[in-house]
Amino acid sequence: MFTGIDHIVVAVQDLETAIREFGAAGFTVVRGGRHNIGTHNALIAFADGSYIELIAFLTPIPAHPWYRALERGGGLVDFCMRTTDLGRDAEVMRRAGASIGDAAAMTRDRPDGYRLVWKLAIPQAPMNGQLPFLIEDQTPRDERVPRERSHPNGAIGIARVTLAVENPGTTSAAYARVLGRPGAPANRTDLDAFGVRFTIGENEIELVAPKSSSGPIRDWIDSRGASPFAARLLLTGGAGTSESRLLERARLTFA
């Protein structure tokens, strides 16, 4: 079963620039290392166990959906869900009509030389970006997620991920199958959108579709396709950040 958001993915053009900018915005950013697929990352880990992955490509990979999203502006491009059983949840999602690839091995070599190993099951088009990819650690998760989880700006976790979709009913079927319950109605008048919301652990996943032929969600789908639209971060005990342009570019807001 899904237990909560593992992490969200923010694609950036240059990793060192992103590290400096997010650090200046009050986040504690930890260099993550290099993946076996030609990318490298830095991580912003939170007290709730989730994290933001800042990821950049070392060489162009035009076939990768995150690279294609980066060419259209980058920012928030995907999200990963924690699960108690990757194989079972992937199969349940397939039975609900979602196309998901078999679990594939991944590695990341941290700057200290430690090699992390895990498996990923990734939704295929057209559902990639609307459904989470799933992760199963082979090395301990505490080695994958930085232990530095406090931030000068007071960020403590991920409250919500909002996904722009054409049909919330179709997309929500896979979530409902895994969770064993339907979602609750979500009416986002601020986005001229409606849809379905699921509470999963301490997080929310919101699937919203445009109500009309214009508006933020309609414009997003027309330009970027059905995909993650925004994420909302939890904030406590801090002053927040004045780096609004940075957060807007990454499509992150503070609760």
C-alpha cells in the first residue's frame, strides 16, 4: 500500500546553480552524487521523511521524460511514492488500467563513495507524471535520504502535490485500487479546476482538471501535458523565504 510521498523531483539546468539558489532561499541542500543513467542530484530532506530531489543531466538524454520536461522549462516534473510492497502496488495499478514498467535497478554513487542501490517501477506514457513512480530500497533508505533535515526557512515537509490531468476519474482509479478507498472531491476555484484528492499518510495527492477552456490548469496541460503542476511545502518555526521567483519557477509554495 502507498504510505506517503517519498520525494518530488525538480529538474534543473545546472545543479551547482540550483544548490546555491535553494541554499540562499533557506534550504539545507546536500549533494547526492551521480546516477547510473547520466544524471546527478542534490537533496533537500525534511523532518517528515520526504525530500526534494534537484536533478540535472550530465549529458542530453532526449528520450527521458524529465529531460523533455526540462526543455519546456523544468521545475517540478515528477514524484515518487513510498510503498510497503512495490511489486503488489505496481500490479494493482496495472489492473486498474495503468501501464507500468517492470522494476529496474538503479544506483547512485554519493560524494563519499557509498553506492546506493534501489529498484524503480515507472509508469509509462500516457500516465507518467500522473501516477507516481515507486521505489524499493536495496541499501538502507536512511543512506539514500540525507540526515540533515532542518532548514533556516522552517520547512518541515511536503503537504500536497497537485497534478494537472484531463480526467480525474480515470487517473484516480489506480490510486483508489491501491488504497482501497475512493478519493474526496477537490474543488480548486483558484485554479478554475475540479477533481479528486487523496490523503496518503501525512500527504495529499490532488488530481485536478480544467473547468473551462482557459485558466491555469488548462494552460498547463496545453503547454506541458498532463503532469505535476505544483507542490505545497509545510512550514513551521521559521520565517519562510523571500525567494518567491525561485519557488515560482520550481512551482513550490509554502503552507
